[in-house]
Amino acid sequence: MSSIKSVAVIGLGYVGLPLALLAARKKYHVFGIDIDPRKMEALHAQTSYIDDVTDEEIALSEVEFTADVSTVAQADAVIVCVPTPVDKNKQPDLSPVTGAITAIAPHIKKGTLVVIESTINPGVCDEVIIPLLEKVSGLQVGRDIYLAHCPERINPGDPQWNVSNINRVVGANSQPELDAAMELYSTLIDAEIKPMGSLKEAEAVKVVENSFRDINIAFVNELAMSFHKLGINIENVIDGAATKPFAFMAHRPGAGVGGHCIPVDPYYLIEYAHSYGFEHEFLRLARSINESMPQFTVDLLTEALNELATPLKGTKVTMLGLSYKPNVGDDRESPANVIRQYLEEAEVELSVYDPYISRGSTVSSLDRALDGAKAVVIATGHDEFKAMTPREFFEMGIAVVIDGRNIFRHQKDEFTKLGIVYMGIGI
Ligand code: SAJ
């Protein structure tokens, strides 16, 4: 394997674009490839479409942005960063990955290192990617071309952790392939690069770390629904448990689990193990608990309006937030979309506002969103919402606040004193 001087990054989303820019800063000759014409148009206009990437970074970068996949022929390494969503039946959808492999395979040259960063379940490299790569390229993986897996770990909106400083794992099926990938990533990432024993081990790391998060969130969500009936404040209890300096990791209850990773990755492992005859009952149960939280949130609204002898139907309700996490504009798998669907089915008079997602909002400001509303459902904990006070809700005539992210957990009594029916998730 010749030393790597040029890198092609396929897929310029929240994973691939920061990676391409990083590789260019590390003085690799970088081709940034994406088939989406809108991305190409934005990049050539030096305009960022990723929250964590500035226009200036694009303008200053040496990356050659192109939609022409054949440019991979000029690259010593090709890194695949395309999405791996699940379909509506929660089945893993590998078509973006197989599409990318099919597109690059006819053009990659002998000696190329191919790295998959997309999140894939154990077995996809061995059972899907290698056969496809060899069939379409006519080259033999492990001999003519090398394959490694380095699962992405981007955390959108995180001010501390970014593509350059997050520890990574790298897996391959032979020492020369592992060495080549370790050499590449050790020049890109200023953090620990841990070699894994195989492609499968590296694939398993990502789905395990994100399933770990999903089951821990499900744990506190189940406690929240239990404690709602028991009259115990789950957030205070978690604060108490978190004083234990070891063997406890605080997670927080909420209106549900969204995003591109956490609600998706467990299904990769669930489905793969199922195909080999093992049922991940625990992972499935955690998924079903987390997927029940939007309904629990709407049930709280019904319960609160009942206290005012007010039906859901016809009531002016404002949902604040569409994004799956605070202070970013990303509603993929967002629980807010499920809450919205339930509220529309209940025929409430619905306003929706998310400062980061105008396309899904029905109004363009917080004031307009709250104007005339009787009830508010907080689905995302954006800072703009947190900045409000109970008195402001009162002065706007709001009678019910359902706090799906417990952002006002410390002002619960203040709401009550103002005569507002306030309910959070387990508090
Ligand atoms: N959530 C809870 N309770 C929690 C934590 C999260 O309900 O205690 C919800 C959030 O509201 C959100 C969803 O879960 O809807 C996912 O939240 P997240 O903080 O995990 O956000 P992500 O999807 O951006 O997760 C990323 C992941 N990074 C990668 O997969 C590469 C995840 O592995 C990280 O653990 C996470 O960032 C992080 O630590 O912030």
C-alpha cells in the first residue's frame, strides 16, 4: 500500500463535509463528492448547510467539490460517509451505502484503501460490501484493494467534541489493511485511534455504544412514567443518584428519542441478530418504551386539559420545537413530528414553532406561536424557549404547559402559583 496523499470523501453531510475539510487542512489532496446537486451548488457558492461548518471554512478549504464519482480514480483512499437510515418498518436501509459502493467500484484503482464511516451493523462489510466491491471492481479486497471500517462519531452541535478530537475505532480483516487505515486516521485525528480485531468488531462498537445510550434513556423514561403516578420527581432522583461518583451515568427523561443515530442503530443490531436466530428482547423493549414517549406527552396534555374541563379537539395548542435536540435544526426521527401527528389527529388548533426549522413551523416567531394559545407543548429544549419565564406564559394567557424536555423543572411551583397547569415528564 503506497502512502496516502489523496483522499476522496463520498457523502458530504454532517459527517463527510467536516471530514473532507479536516483532511484538506491536514494537507491531503481532497475530493469532496456528493450526488446531491443542492449540496454541490451550496459548496461551489461557498455556503454551508451544516450547523457545525462555517461558510469561511468552505471558502478557505482546498477541497475539490465534485459530483463526478469517477474522481475516486485519483484518490489513494476513499472514505464513504453516506447515510444509513431505517425505513418506515424500522428495517435498516443500506441502499445509500450499496449505491455509493456500486458508484465508486468501477473507478477505484489498485492499491486504494476504502474506509466505511457510515454506521452499519456487524456483518455488512463482510456480507454486503466486500462481495459488491469485488464484483463491480473486479479487484480482490485484501489483496488489490484494502477495506476498513471507522464508524463516525459526530455529535452535531457539540461545542467541545468534533471530527478532529473524538477518539475513534478502526477495524479491518488483515494486518496490512488495519495498518493502512490506522496510519491514515492517526494523521487525521488528534485523539486515540483504537485498532479492532476485525471489520465486524468495529461495526459492533458503534451499534453497541448507541444502543447503550438508547437503553439508558429508556430506563429513565420508564421511571418517569412510573414516578408520574407515584408522585416522585424523577429529575430530582436522578440528581441524587448522580452524586454517586462511580457506576452511575445520568440520563434524562423526555418526550422521546430522535436523531440520526440513537433511535436507528439498535434496529441494525436487532435485525441482524434476528437473521441469525437471536431476539434482542431488551433492545426491542427499550425502543418501544422510547417510542411511546410522544404518546405519553400528549396524554399529559389531555390530563391537564381535563383539569380545566377542556377537550383536546378545537383547543388552541402551540408545539414548541421540531428538532430532535436543542439548538440545532434537525428533525430526523424527531419525536416532535410524532407529537404533531397525534395533535393533528386529535384536531387541536395547532401552531408549531421551531427557530431552527422554518419549513415545518406554522409561524415565524415565538410571540406569534404563543399568541392566543391555551396550551403549550414543549418538544425541544431550545435556549430560546428556556429563556421564557412562567409569568410570560401567564401574561400570554397560557393555561397549560406540558414540558416535554423538563426545561422548566425548577419553576414548577411558580407555574402553579400563577394558576397554570404545568406537567413535565416524570416531575
Ligand atoms: N435524549 C434523551 N435523554 C438523554 C439524552 C438524549 O431523551 O439523556 C434524547 C435527545 O432528546 C434526542 C435523542 O435522545 O432526541 C438523541 O440525543 P443525543 O444527545 O444522543 O444526540 P445525537 O443523536 O446527536 O447523539 C450523538 C451520538 N453520536 C454518534 O452517534 C456519533 C451519540 O452516540 C452520542 O452519545 C451523543 O451524540 C452525545 O453523547 O451527545
